[in-house]
Amino acid sequence: MRLRRVLVPLFGSALAALMAATASAGPPTPLCQRELDTSYASLNGNAALRAGPAKSDDACAAYRTYFVNVVRARAVTAQCVSGSERDRQLSKLDIAAEQANAAIADRCH
């Protein structure tokens, strides 16, 4: 229970810091495209999407990994995407991070 109280604020703080640091996107580069592809592939292949409501160590690890992947994808998106697409993707990633953080708070001890 004590660990849960430490981790949830930690993840929330990481999300808040990234949300505050969304600078304008730079010009598209091959590195940006590769990073975007890698980041979004890690989101799609994450076990947290299949973990369901289980309260196991494996489910906790999956949700924590998913949260880290969402934060990484958000940082890359903030740097590499521009215009309305950037705003749309950041909004979706913010929601995904909040949901992952809530799942961690609910399922992990």
C-alpha cells in the first residue's frame, strides 16, 4: 500500500512535467519518423491492453510499462509532429497516460 502512494504521484508528476514542456514541433526528420514509429509500435504491442482488471504483479508491470511508453510517445510527438495533428495526438496520449495512471493506482499495491 505504501509503495502505491509513492508510485502514483511519481507517475502523475512525470505526466504533468511532460504536459508543461510541449514546445513547438521541429521540422520533420528521418529520426523523428523513426522515433514516432518506434514509440507507437511499443504502445500497440503492450500487454497492458490485454491485462484487464487483474490485480497481479504481471498486470502492474504491464500497466507501468504502458505508462512509460505513453510518456515517451508523448515526448516524441510533442517534438516531431506539428499543427492540428500534434494537438490531436497529444490529447489522445494525455488520456492514455491518465488511464494508465488510474489503472496503476487501482490494481497495484
